[in-house]
Amino acid sequence: MDSNKEKMVILGGVRLHGEVKISGAKNSAVAILVAAILVKGKCIIENVPNVSDIIDLIDIINGLGGKAKFVGDDVVEVDCTNLSNHVASSERVKKIRASSYLMGALLGRLKKAKVALPGGCDFGVRPIDQHIKGFEALGAIADIEYAMVNLEAEKLVGDTVYLDVVSVGATINIMLAATLAEGTTIIDSAAKEPHVVDVANFLNSMGANIKGAGTDVIKIKGVSELHGGTFSVIPDQIEAGTFMIAAAATRGDVTVTNIIPKHMESLSAKLEEMGVGVQEFDEAIRIYVDVPELKRVNVKTQPYPGFPTDLQPQMLTLLTVANGTSIMKENVWEDRLRYVDELNRMGANVNVEGKDTAVVEGGTRLKGVPVKAKDLRAGAAMVIAGLIADGVTEITNLQYIDRGYENFENKLRALGGQITRRIVNQDAPDMPAVI
Ligand code: EPU
């Protein structure tokens, strides 16, 4: 069934309780699957979430002459030993943002790449100038024509690249292009996100020589070949954060397991500031609310280790039930507050000033109405809104949510959430019947 023909139906008002196991990180897995293009040999990649972005990438890799498939619930085997096609132009390539990694991987492996300009969620302009700057520094000739990026190099030779913007995509892409280049590449002002580190760890475990991932300066000494092996993707920081926020918003008691608590520090700190109980374990965090009212807080999104932009819509939704006025400032994407209209239709009182600042008047009671998932994380925010709203919320445009959340409604149902999926034109009675 097409997820754009389905809707989620949620009856709000239930406090979530219990334990939820977090899947592998989608934003890490998409990069690692593409990084496997650099490897001559079989890569077994474990802890891969079964979400539509991954299914699309598997199809894209197969279309390029590689062999990729799920061989277990969360295990993907990729063998690109015989990959020879450098042109990626299918509709799937245009659909997902992570296809931009094909530029670095194909250039690194084949010294040429022709890749359709990547799509993904729409938060305004999504430039790739820093990616191109990096490829050119390594010796590639780049041009963009008819929405295709063409890259070619006789050989790639390491150099120093200073990024003008802290960019996850550019950092990973330059790392991919530099892994098999001659000499040493230095990425200065690199992104420090957990998935940047994970991609470096993957490449190193296949024979690359990358140091400094997780700091501002990454040093890549080129190697002549990578070999196959097995690697396990880190837990999904954003899925974990989404469940932590959902637990707080519903005044529940939820333990989020299979996570790296260090990755959650910026969120945990904000939740504690609001009065939410946060109990940390080695690989889990328990979230509970035992105070009568949550306090207002101001939040600014920043590159890691700051508060992640990918938790901004979920956090803003939580702020609608806090006591007082909170300010949410989006510093990473120029236009990532468009979904606020949907929240206001549910009864929230949020004013957007400029494009990047939301003033959230807390203490509102949301009401269930039909809403749209405007993008992946805004979709998750609508689910949280539905869980706390009075009555029934119906969410359409589920294709966005399905890009990045594995078994979302099953996991929420296991925590007591009253949530189900129906085809769009099917009547939703007062309560979802299929629970
Ligand atoms: N930017 C430039 N030039 C570039 C590249 C980026 O100006 O060449 C700017 C962007 O316009 C943006 C900022 O730099 O303002 C950060 O963009 P970045 O390149 O870091 O984003 P990305 O790599 O395209 C990844 C995630 C996004 C997440 C951002 C920021 C993946 C597949 N996507 O995107 O995740 O929001 O980093 O952390 O890893 C999501 O999962 O919902 C999602 C959108």
C-alpha cells in the first residue's frame, strides 16, 4: 500500500508508558550504504532501519550495477565489486536527499559521477556549494546542467578544504571522495554529528585511514583499496529524541533503550530544565513527568553537539503544553517552521517571526483535526500533537514519516498510544478500531 494513500488515526489523551527499542540511525545508514560503493567486497551492514529512504537507496545501488539487499530484518548486504555505472538519474535519486552522497562515492570509486540534484524534505534552499568546493579542491571538474551534477577527475589528490558552513552532507561527501584519493585531505570546520563519526568508523573498518571525525578537523589519508567486512550502525538519535519528547508531552513514563545517552545530552538538558524527569542508564534513558506543570524554555537549533534541528518540530509541539511563553529559534534551515500552521489549526498558539523564530504561547489544549505531515520531522510532531490532543487526529502525507521512522505506530501502540493506520477515504469512527 502506498503511504501517500494512507492516514494515521490517533485518539489523544493516553500517557505513554513502557519501554521502546530504538532502531539504527537512518541518517547514518543512508550514508554508509552509499559509502559501500567505495568497497570492492561484501559489506554486511547491521542495525539498518527498514524505512523507505533505505529501500530507495538499495534500489539505486542495484541500478548502478552494485548488489544490495536486506538479508535479515535489519541487516543489509552490499557488494559493489562490479559496480561500473556512474550515472544516477532515476526518480528515486531525485526523491531522497541522501542521494547526494552518490556524488562523493561515485567520484571516489570511478573518478566520474553524474547525479540528479537531490531532493528530500523541503525547508527552503538546500545548496550543495560546499560539496562541490570540496570535490574541486581534490581535483574534480564540476558542472551542473539540466539539474544534473557532472563530476570528473583524471585523479583525485588530497588538499585542505575549509567549509564555510558546518555541513553534515558536505563533510561526509568530501570524506567519501577523499578515502581513495592520493595524499592527505583535511576537512576544516567539519560537522561533528554522530553519523559523521559513524561513516568514518565504517570506512576505517573497511581499510580507510580517517582520523578526527567528531572534531572540527578530519584528516583522511588516501588508501588504494577498501575491503569488505561487517559493521553495525549507531542507534538513531532523532528517533530516540522523538520518543523522549512524546513521553514528556503525554506526561508518561517511558524508557528509551538501545541508545547512546551522550548523543541525547542537548535534549536531556532542555527536558530537565522544563522539569521533566530524565534518568540515564548505560544504553537507555527513562523519561517521566511527576510535576504538575512543565516550565517554559527557549531553544536554539545548532549543529551537533547543539540542539538538533531534526528535533525542532517535536520539541516545539512539547512547548505548547508548557507553562508560559517559549521561543524556538531555527538556526540550521532557513524555512523549517512551515508546519506551524498545522499545529495552530489544532489549537496551538504559535507565532512565527521572520522565517526562523517561533513564539510559543504554552498552556494550550490541542484538539484533534485532520492535519498533514509537511515533512519527515514535522510529521513526527503531528503524531506527538495527536497523542496529546483531545479527540481524534488524522494525519495524511504519511510518505514523509515513512522515510525515517521504522514501525512508528507499532512502537507507539506498544507504549499504550491509541494509533492506527487506515486508507485515506476510509471513515475514522470516534476511535481507531484496529488496535
Ligand atoms: N549548506 C550550504 N551549502 C552546502 C551544504 C549545506 O549552505 O553545500 C547549508 C544548508 O542550507 C543548511 C546547513 O548548511 O542551512 C546544514 O546543512 P547540512 O548540509 O548539514 O544538511 P544535510 O547534510 O543536507 C543532514 C540531514 C538532515 C539534517 C541536517 C542538519 C541527512 C540525510 N540529512 O542534511 O536531516 O537536518 O543534516 O543536521 O543526514 C532529517 O533527518 O529530517 C533531515 C532533514
